[in-house]
Amino acid sequence: MELHDLIYSRQSVRKFKDQDIPDEDILKILDAARLGPSSENSQNWHFIVVKNRDFMNKLADVIRDGIDKLTDDVKKVDETRALRFQKFINRFTFFYLGAPVLILVYSFNVHPAAYVEFNLAKKPQEEIDHLFLQNTGMQGLGAALENAVLAMMDLGYGTCLMTSQNWLHREIEELVEKEIGFSRDGWFLANMMPIGIPDGELRSPAKKPLEEMVTFFK
């Protein structure tokens, strides 16, 4: 498929066929991510490839427990909001259980340009914190993951870049360390990518027209 066609046909996939993905295809996908750009070549990503169903179910238990606790707390203030949140998270998280592969994407914070210089110049902490507004590390990670998305589409697979579980990243990281043994100082769960062959009709919300997003100055 041509690059133009890949870009224009990309959609988030939340339903997958029950068919395994060869490890060599997974490595091709992650190798494309590896080549993504990053600030000062920090390459702030690490990928944990999960095919173990027992771990996937334990992960679901951790997420459900977190949802239940937060929902109960929010119900004390706003029951409607609590139930809406519960429905949203259930819908946009647990579909990963239907995927043959789940990629856990770890990252770390990347210092923005002028961070060292601001500290040397003893700038106010408020100005130093403001440097992180553009979140340099996540910009690079996003580019790397888009490489992965296009590579997997070219191989006939699909995914959905998941962040709906990130508010539970500490609990998930504890599970990963306990079950898989992966842990690095300063690293955190940034994304989850379920991968598989798309099953059924794909639908995506409408995109804004280009003219709303572009400003020319000639």
C-alpha cells in the first residue's frame, strides 16, 4: 500500500481476529518505531511485547480495581459523572483483551531545550516548569509510535494507541515489575498498543477540515 493510502486509511482498531502475529512481524513494526525522531536523539522508548494471556487478565484486574475505587469516590460527589467515567473506561480499555498481542510502551521525561541553561541562569522555577509545556519527550514518542502504526498497517495489522489507562500507570508498573521483571528508574508506562488483524467494519469520528488547522503567512 502506498504511504498516502496508509495515512488516509488509518483508523483506530478495537476488534481483532483470533489469529496470532509472528514475532518477526512484531519486530518489523517495532523496528520502524525505533527509527523515529527524538529530542537530542534521546530515543525515550522501550517496548514490552505481551502474548501471555494470564498477564493480560491480571492487568485487566488491576485496571478494574482502579476503576471501581475511583468510581466509588466520584459517586460521593457526582454519581452521573462517575457512571459516565466508568462506562467510558470500560469501553475504551478492555477491548485489548481481544488482541493477540499487547505492546506496553515505556518512556521517560526528556529535558526541553534551554533546561540546563535556565537552571544555570537561576531562572524562577515557574519559568523552568513552563519549558515542559510542549512535552518534548511525548512529541518524539508520538512520532515513533506513528511509524509503528504505519508499518503494522502495511503488514495488514491494526491498533489503537491507548492512553485511557495511564492514570493507573503506577499500579500497572508494579504489576509489570512483579510479573515480568521490568523496571527502570525514571521510566513510566506511556502507552499501550494492542495489535492484531482488524475484524469487522472500522469507523472513526469525523476529522476537522484542513482550513481550520492551517494558517499561511506569505
